[in-house]
Amino acid sequence: MTTTKTADVDGTLAQVYALAGAGADIVRITCNEVEAAEGLAEITPRSPVPIIADIHYQYRLALAAMEAGVQGLRLNPGNIRKEDHIKTVAREAKDRGLPIRVGVNAGSLDKTLMEKYGSAVPEALVESAQIEIRYLQEVDFDDIKISVKHSNVPLMVESYRLLADTIDYPLHLGVTEAGPPPGGLIKSTAGIATLLNEGIGDTIRYSLTADPVEEAKAGRQLLESLGLRERKGLDLIACPSCGRAEVDVIEVATNAQKALEEANLPIQVAVMGCVVNGPGEAREADIGIAAGRGRGHLFIKGQVVRVVPEDEMVEALLDEAQKLVDEGLEARLAHAEANAAEIAAEERRQLIEIQGDANRNAERKAKVAEVAGQD
Ligand code: SF4
């Protein structure tokens, strides 16, 4: 969701483009005043993604937003309460073929329901959605999606489970007012991922107190990491570092992430602190680099293709990653430096000699042979 004043057309459009670039498929924009609706009339035709107008209190602004060309509405049942207003909006949306999200929010639940239930419990949120759905259905409006957002993660999860058991419309998931990262990211992920893994949910939003681009990035990364969306961006894996690390893993990983994100490469990249365990543990990554003794071992699918000076690790990683995306796996493996694998193996052997083999492979092999040889 954008954070600009909607009347600021250029500022809002810049944010919409930034969000779309970070992975947002739909962007919500507030329509809280006439000037905002007028802004939407200029924004929607120039937007790269569908625009949803966020409507609170004033149903007329929903009508104005539709006139401005938005592709959908979010209505808050907690503050647009008059049945005839809701039905007027629904009839207009139906005529225009636009969907409506019934966006129930624990923080702005209808007063009557708060009195009935005492607090924003899952039953109250779901009943709020059901009342609104009934109004929409009474005017034969069926292009509906629902959200029942709560800032309390267990209550959010329970609300959506109850909703999924109760109604059969698409669900939009979110933990409302999750706060700034990292807490907001963790709360949102805990709620959204739990439900997605249960097969509940059709669209998602992270509600962070942060640049909205962070929301879009987080949402995209969550869907990619759950295998629910094709990877379009970088997936950087990095070891947590330990006493074996031969470089400052945090610094190398941070620099690599920045450089690779700027290059916008859709691959999995590994940054590992040592060559003793790094290439093996990250052999599934498309490409990676592990620190040897003052040098970096650059590997593709676990095979070392270049050995580079330590201060050139990030640059070499970026260069090889770009070539890998442009030329493909076979071509880059064919370009592996002739003696890279031998140099790497020798350096790894030396490090194991100095540091010891954390995996105790030789010891284990001997034990396996001993056990296998027993009657
Ligand atoms: S890859 Fe090496 S440095 Fe990184 S955590 Fe594993 S053993 Fe430690």
C-alpha cells in the first residue's frame, strides 16, 4: 500500500512503480478525500499494476474511485455501516465488473459486534464479514474477497481458519499493524506462512511500519521461499559464520546482496565463510563463493570454477553470476579455470590440517569401514 498523499500523483506513481518492481502484483491506494479520487483518475491509467482504492467512512468516495478507473475496492465494514450505502457501491461495482474486498480489521470493528463479543475475537471478525457479504449478495454481487486482519498473530490465524471454514470466497491475508522490522516481519510471516501452509489464503500483504517497498519485498520473498511463486529475484543464502570463517561473512554477504540486487539476477547465490564446509553445504545453490586462505573459491553448483583474491570476492561473484544468467550452466562450467578445482582442493586440505575436519570425515569413514567389516 502506498504511503504518499494520493493527490500527489507523481509521488504516488513513483511509489507504485517501486512496489511493482519489488514484486507487488496489486497496489492499494487510499481514497480518503475528493482530491485523492481526482489523483486516482491520473494514477490508474499510468500504473503498471491494478490499483485498489481503500475506502473508509465515505461510500461516495468508493463511487468516485470507480469513476476514476480503479480496478477494485477495499471497503471497511467497521466504518461504512449503512446497508443502502454498501448496496449502492456494490451495484456500481457490479455494473463495472470490479471486485470488492471486505476488509475487516480488529482495530476498527463495528461497535455493535464489540458490544456483543466484548473484544475483537475471531467470531466477531467473521460475523462482521458475514454481515457485509450478505448485503453484497442481496444485490447479486459475488466478486468478493475477504480479510479479517488482527494485530495479534494467534487471533489472526484463528480468525482466518474460522473464516475459511465458514465461507467460500478468496481470502486476503495479513497481520495488521505489525510494526517496524524485524518484529513486524516476523509477526507477519508467522501469521501468513502458517495459513498459506494450511492452504488458506489467495493474496497477502505485509503491513510494516517501513518503506512500503519493504512490504512488497517481504511478500515476494515469502511466496518464493514457500514455492508459491516463481523466483523473479535474488535468493541469497549465507552461512551464519563461526570460528572457522576466513572472512567477515556478514560484510561479504551484505556487499554481495547489495551488488546482486542491483543487478536484479533471478538466481540462488551462496556466501560461505570457509572452504572446509562451504561449497559442500551450498552445493545446491546456482553459484556461490567460500573463503579460503586469503582467497575466495567461486563455485557453480558445488564445482569450483575460479579462485580469486579475497578483496575481489564480491566483484568476481557478481561477474560470474551475470555470466551464468546470460550464458547458462553448461557454458559457464565449460569456462572453469583449468586448475581451479585442484587449487581449491589443496587449500581445503591445508585448512583442515590447521583447523581439523569439523565433519570428522576421515574418522567416520574409518568407523564405517570397521562396522562394515564386522560379521
Ligand atoms: S561454512 Fe564454514 S564458516 Fe560458515 S558456518 Fe559453516 S563451518 Fe562456519
